[in-house]
Amino acid sequence: AVEMAGSFEEGEKVGVWVQVVDDHGGFLFGRVDGEGLWNGDNIAYVYPDHSTALLGEFSEGKFVKGCEATFHGSLIDLSWSEMRRVKETTCFQRSVSTRELLTSWPLLADPYEHG
């Protein structure tokens, strides 16, 4: 199984990369920065169904905020893979749980659960 795919230039990660990030097959997809990290906008976490995604802003590979999208393409040939934002969708923002607060938005449905 592919764990990570992308291009190197002079020993550094460049361009679009994909990396499996959980035990269920979910992956990050998007352009890496000059340090080879997922930082900035237009980066996606693609759920294990390889279609449902959250597309938006990431910081060092961690989701910050974004909206539901769909992944179209191939993990084998990234050159024709793309993300499409879902119209009329709810957007999400990272909410880290604490002992007192599970989430700031308890009634917001995860796009993978209502698909």
C-alpha cells in the first residue's frame, strides 16, 4: 500500500504530495511548502472513502479550518487528481477538546458521517 507519494527536487519535497495519516486510510493531499510541510490554504484531509474531504487551511499538517469537498483522482497518478468544494456546505474550524468541553460545535455533523 502507498503511504506517501510526491516529487523531490534536489532532495527536497516539492509540489503536490499525498500521505496516509491514519490507520483507516485517510490522507492529506495538497502542495507542500518550502520545508516539505502542509502549511497554508487549499490543502485537504481526504476521509477513508477516498471521496469525502475537508479542504482548507492546515498548519504543519493539522487542520485549522475548511469546508467540505470531494476528491476526484488517483493516488497513483497525482497529476490529474483534484479537489472540488461542495456547494452550499457548512464550514468547519478546529476545536480541541478539554476536560470541560468536548467541542465548541456539538451539533455540527461530520461530513463523513452524513454522506
